[in-house]
Amino acid sequence: MIVTTETMKKCEEKSTFSSEDLMEEVAFKLAIEIKKKHDINTSICIVCGQGNNGGDGFACARILLGEGYNVFVLPIESKQKTSESQKNRDLLNKKNIVTFSKVQEKSFDIIIDAIYGFGFKGSIQDKIRPIMKWINESKSIVYSIDINSGAEADSGKYDRDAIKSTITFALGYLKPIHCLRKDHFLFEQVLCIPLRIPSPKKSDCIEMDEDKFIEGLPKVREDGYKGQLGKALLIGGCTGMIGALALNILGAKASGSTYLHVACEEVIYPVLATREITPVFHPFTNDTVTSVIRPLIPEVNAIGFGSGATYLETKRKIQELVLQQSCTPVILDAEAIRLLIGNLYILKLIQTPVVLTPHLKEFADLIGLPIEVIKADKIKIAQEFAKEYHVILVLKGPCTLVVSPFGEYYINQTGNASLARAGSGDLLMGLITGFISQKKDIITSVVMAVWLHGKAADLAILKHPVTTMQPEYLIEAIEEFYLSKKR
């Protein structure tokens, strides 16, 4: 489970164990992990902050010293902020407590980061920064307790000198920062250490894995018929950008969609119809676009628009028509998102659910903020945007973020660098539209699509190089995945 700082505090408060008991449990389990990985001749330095994270470090030092390990402890301050932390500090022999100048004279096999816990926010204190730099510049194996010091647990923000660890030991549950590794690369691996605290009844962090995905797949009945699970409508493409709409179609078909409508310009229809023979095509001209698309809107369960529509003359008319007339979810991608720049107020006037699928640059252009500002606090910024405009936001990136208007969010863990190429987003657009057309739960449909998109990339790189990955390989991987699950 993934929990926020607030949820974690509530779990600890509901525990029948005291803070001192929990600190002892954390220290005991951390010591077990150290003993698994390193023998008694290992030299260890534990850097302890003032709070309970530091208390965990002091207690762990006491246990390891009792086991015969060579441990030195570097306290950040002369006194601890909590009585539990101070008590564990006082239990240590003074000869094992050293100053920063002393540790700089030594080399250690392991440095354990117990400086800041999940309550850290803002910037590292100036007097602590040299210690953080020393840790990062050392050649030691570095372990962080719960959160890499200098990083915020919930937002993903981190100071430039935040600790970079080999392993971060998440306490109790994963926190959002642990799911954003591909954004910050502060650790190589995260391991969760279970604690005897009650599980939260609900978390704002949505989770998806293979079992949840298979469970959520629409069931195909033996007496089923085409369109029984819903119908999807894809609109887009233009001269010179036919491939984007073709990839939409591939994605929708890979979702399991059994009845697919496609509306496109007459000029590109012959090319698409030659490639794809199963969709029902609805070609239009500048004069007939409204009369062709309007009757389709009430007949479908999801509408995707915008992929490859850069040079489509009727794109603004189509977007206005779809947003005004549809009562089913509308997914806006690429050019459809660019049409909203300077016109975001439109989203507040419509009644139908809307899903936006921008990558970071498109989102930055849409809301008028620099990319670096968004990257530094993307969960909060995405949540505020989704709430204000009442949309589901799919912010594509290394850790694609899905945010609902109600504050729930999903940080995707599947996928790899092979997805950073043209066509990848078009395929995802089709998957999202296809899944939404088959399921009533929109947010779950979007999360499933994002998860599958990344899962396909993870499977595809087992057969194809990252540098030459093609969207078609993802379709092959999806089919193989379904076959392995007998779906």
C-alpha cells in the first residue's frame, strides 16, 4: 500500500504500541537487514537527526553494537527533539558518538542516513548541508531510513543535496516519493519493512498491479455480441499525420473494444481503410463534419479526439461539438489539448467527464508554468488543476501520473525509456478510450490503460532494443500478455 504522511501518522496514532515500542521495532528490523547483507567486520557510520528518524538510527546502532559490529554515530545536534530519540541516544556509549571532523578522517563500508524523516519539508539547513555532501561524495554503501533525507515524502520535491542511497528502507508502507524513483533517482532500490501498525481503510494513492488489472478486465460472455461492452468513437488524423489516428485504432482494439467508430477527413479515409478493416468509418469534409459526427455522439460510450489533428481545419468545430453534445466521457489528446490554451474556462462549463492526456511540455504550455516548476511539485500542481477544472489528468512521463478531480492519484510504475518516442502517446490514447468505453469506472479504466501501456513496454524490451522500439511491438506484447493470462 502507498500512503501519504498524514495517513501514516494516523496509522501510528491508532497503533496499540507506543512511539518507543515502534522505534525499537524499526531498529530491530533494520538491524536484521544490515546483518543479512554485511558481516561483523563491516564498518558503519549512522548519521542521526534530531527527530524520531534519528531515534531509529540510535536504536539501530545500539542493537548492531550489541552484535559486535563496528559502529560510529554522528548526531546532527547535541540534543534530540523527542524523548524517545534522546533515550536511545543516552543508551549509547559516548566513545561510539563522534563529531563530523572525526568521521571525515575515517572511511566506512556503510553509511546509514537517519537524518530527516517523512516530516521533512523545504530545504536542508545550511549547517547540515556539508554532512549531506560528504555522504553523497563518499564511496560507501548508503542506506536511508524511510525517506532519503532532503526529500519530501508526499510531493516528490527534493533538495539538490538530498541523500542518494543504494537502498531506502520504507517503514510500514511505501510513500509517494518511493514511487517517483524515475523522476529523482535518489535510490537504486526501495525495500518495505512491515510494522505492527493498523492498515488505513483508504488511501488517496491508487494502486494497480497484474492481479488488479486482470480482475478489472471486462468479462466477455459466451453469448456476447459486438458492442455489448460498449462502443468507442475516435476522431482525429489529418493529411501528413494519419499514423496518429491509426495508432489510436490499434490501442482501442488492444483494449478489447469490439465496436469501434472512426471519424476522419475523406482525404485520409482510403489510407486508413486499407490498413484497418474492422472499424466503422465515417469520412467527413469541412462542410459535412457536423452532420457526420453529431449523430454518432449519443451512440457511443467514450469519445477520443485530438491525435494527429494538427492540420485539421475543422478541429475547433469538432472539439466544441463533442464537448457540448456528449454525455459520455471525452478524452482529449495532443492538438485537442493545445486548443484549450487560453480557453481553459471551457472545461468549467461542460457537464460530461473529460480526460486530458498531456505530456509535461503540453501541460506546461496549457497552464503557463515552466516545466522545471511543475517537475518540482507535480503531484500538488496536477491535483490542483484536476480539482479546479474537474477533469481526470493523465500527465505522461517516466512515472505517468493519473489524477482525479477528487484528489486521488496513481503513480505508474510500469514502462521504460522505449516509450519516449513518437506514437507512444497515440497508442495510449486509444487504450484509454477503449477501456473507458467498456467500463463505468472512468478512473480505474484510465489507470488500467496506463498500467498496460507501460507493462507492454516492459515486455517488449525483452525482445526488442529500446533504441528501435516501435508502437506495433507494444501491441504484440499486449497480445502475448493476454495469452499468458488466458484472456
